[in-house]
Amino acid sequence: MREIMGLYLNLQVSKLVTEPSKSQELINSIRLSQNGIEDMHILGLKSLYERTDLMEVVRYQEVYSTLLMASMSLDETVDVYHRICVRLV
């Protein structure tokens, strides 16, 4: 998966020269996706703590924790991409 994302980012960076406005659109789209992931995390935790089965709560809490970590990684990645875009444009 990382290789695919690396290739995708490389493709997007190469497009900076020919289509700089597309990069800003991509950044906005990624940030919206990241916000959606965080919203899903919050709603998931809310519904999770309404449950009574503690084992189920523990299992799903791990899933939501992983989801949050993925969202944070995506945030860091798009920040790096944005800094690259600012420097190249």
C-alpha cells in the first residue's frame, strides 16, 4: 500500500509543473477525507460506549484506535505534500 501511495504522490508532484491548480484540489479533497475519517472515529466511539458487552467494546476500541492513527498519518502526509507544492509552485 505504501508503494502505491508513493507512486501516486510522485505522479501528483510531477503534475505540479503542468497543472498546479489540480494539486490544490487534491489537497482539499484529501483533507476532506481525513476530516471524514475523524468524524467516523468520533461517532464510532460514541456508539461503542453505549454498548454493554465489555469484550466487544475492547475489540472495537482497537479498531477505532487504528482508524484514528491512519487519519493522523494521512494528515502528516498531506502536510508534507502541501509543503512540497508550496515550494515548487
